[in-house]
Amino acid sequence: MEVLLNLSAFFNGIFVVVNNVFRASGHTKKSMVLGILRLWGLRIPLSYLLGYLILGSSIGVFLGMGLSNVIAGLFGFIWFLRGTWMRRIIEEE
């Protein structure tokens, strides 16, 4: 469990950086999708499943939170590597 929580901090850092790159480049929809995916698509369902249905303890909740960081960080990094964020969104006058 310690390994997952340590990895979780690393992937959370990747998530934060990628999310801010999207936001700063004007691609706010990508940033919004990543945030919604991490919280509503991953964190809440995984924490509920692991914390209440599978493990039945708070350890499962923390594992679900850690897994959501890892999955969202990987997904965001892959999306970042595609390079679609480099396309200009804001037009100069």
C-alpha cells in the first residue's frame, strides 16, 4: 500500500502539470475533462468500491484515491504527448 501511495504523489504531480499546461495553452475543455474524469469517473467510484464493497475499510478509500491519481496522471500524460494542446486556440488581433 505504501508503494501505491508514494506513486500516487508522483502521478498527482504529473496530473497537476499536464492540467495546467492545458489550461495555460487555452485548452480549458481538456483541463475540465481531466478534472471531471479524475473525481467523478475514477476517485469516487474506486473509493466506494474499494472502501465499502471490497475491503470494507478506510484503507480501500485511500487506495481508490491513489489509483485515481495514477490512472488520471497516465491518461493526462498520454493526452499531453499527443500534442493537440499545441494547436492555437486564442487568436491574435
